[in-house]
Amino acid sequence: MNKEEVIERLKKDLDLPNFKGRLEEKEYTEEEYQKIKNDLNDYFENYVRNIEN
């Protein structure tokens, strides 16, 4: 997957239609994609959701 495909997939998988992540211009493996996705979820849970409470 290239950078644009990763960003489009993250928008869909995480329901973030306006997501504009900064990613390196390279080919990403499924494993790399899952790590990026998990890192974004962890960030949301640890920093964004904590502020909401």
C-alpha cells in the first residue's frame, strides 16, 4: 500500500473522514498499517478520551 492508500484506509476503518496524517512516502505492509492504526487508537484512548472525562 502506498501513503495515499494507507490514509484512505485509515479514514474508512477509523471513521475519520477528515483525517490528514503525515506519513512517509513509501510502500507500507499490512503489519505497518496495523501498527499505525493501533498507534492512532492508543493516542485517542490515552489523550483525547482522557480529556473528555
